[in-house]
Amino acid sequence: MFAEEPFAGNPVAVVHGADGLADEEMQLFAGWTNLSETTFLLPPTDDRADYRVRIFTPTRELPFAGHPTLGSAHAWLEAGGPPARRDLIVQQCAAGLVRLRRGAGGLAFEAPPTLRTGPVDEPTLHEIAAVLRLHREEIIDAQWADNGPGWAAVELASAQAVLSLKPGVTHLDIGVFGRHPEGSPEAYEVRAFFPSASGTTEDPVTGSLNAALAQWLLASGKATAPYTAAQGTALGRRGRVHVTADPDGTVWIGGGTRTLISGSVLL
């Protein structure tokens, strides 16, 4: 997901016909794939939705996540799912209903409402600086960017400063971004770090973070839409997140999707 070429971006596993799977089986399967997320497609329980999805990391269920939303919609459409509206798909997940658009550039999801915003408190900022192995003054700005996953979004002086990070162990979900030089194809470089059994894991491309980040940047005037963010560079994944906005301020997060593996699961 979020890549124009194969074997880049951030993969997701999508399981069709998951009606008969118990919660424990879904979690077990997601742990076995060991991908950032694995999703399970189910019939909707809300008449306004086209399908329902449950989203699991290897260790827990998430109410919402961005690249699994694009990947699930892609897989559902590819399997012949008929959306009720020609160019609009409605996904039901634990966070509620999420709208997706189909356009010439592919799929894009509507950024969901944030659950928590506002400045990050100083004690937490000092903790984040220590995790990122930075001096506190190297953090230009920081806001909570929580739309399910509870990201703390941190701005550094440049894209190069973001790419140079070698973080330590964290118990927070930390998103870091910095601006590319004027005239670059991408406006921002983004990285996302979250706690895991190994200490800290970097997510290749993160739709939820980019969605909440775009809402902050556009509302504050730090950025204008459309723009493209690069993510996964430090991991060799070449992810690209395309941000657009409607005149009413609705933010849309898009990226490339393609199927690389398909098959049957034998249980």
C-alpha cells in the first residue's frame, strides 16, 4: 500500500469471508503473518456500509488504521464487491464509518475525526526527545494526532533531520516529520515509531498518522493541499502518501494499491 511499484510501501494481508473466525483466531492469524496489520472482511452490520473490516496488528486489534483501509477496499473491490455508490465506498470499522473515493489516482480515504489534539505537554516532549536521541530544542513543534492510534506528531527542522534519526526504546506512538527543500517532489518526510516486543518498530507507511498530521498541518497553515509525503525511505520502502482537501476542509489520504499475493488459507 502507498506505493506505485511492487515490493515497496507497506503490505497488508486481507482475509475474505472471515465470518466464521473467532477473535482469538483472527489475532493468531495476524500474529502469524507478522505484518504491520492484517484485516478481516465481514458483512456490514450498518446499512450505510458496503462492508465491515476488523484490523489487527500482530499483538492487538485497532479501531482504525489507514493503509489497511486502502488495502481492504482494494481487495473487496477486486473480489467483486459492488459499492452502493459508483465512486464512493463506505467501510465500517470499530471507529465507525469511513468513506473512500475511487479516482484516476486510485483509492483515497476520508481522514477520520481526531480523538485527541492540542500541544504535547513538556514532560512528554522531553521523553520523546530522549527516545529520538535529540535535544529538546531540536523539536520545532508537536501536537497530539490521535485518530485511533494515539500518535504524538513531532516536527523537526528538515527532512534530513528526520532521516538521520536512530531512536531508542519507546512506549509511545511517535510520528516525526520534516520539510523537504523547496522544489522537491515531496513536501515532507515522515517516519513512525511504535512500541513492540523488540523495543521499537518503525512502520513503513502509516495512513492514520498522515491523516491526522494533514489535518493539523492544513488547519494551522503549515501546509497547503495537495501535497505528497514520503515515508519508508529509511527502510527502503519508497512509500508515497497523497494528501488532498475539499473546499469544505475534508481531508483525503490516497496512495497506490495492488495485489501481489493471493491464495487460500487452510484451517
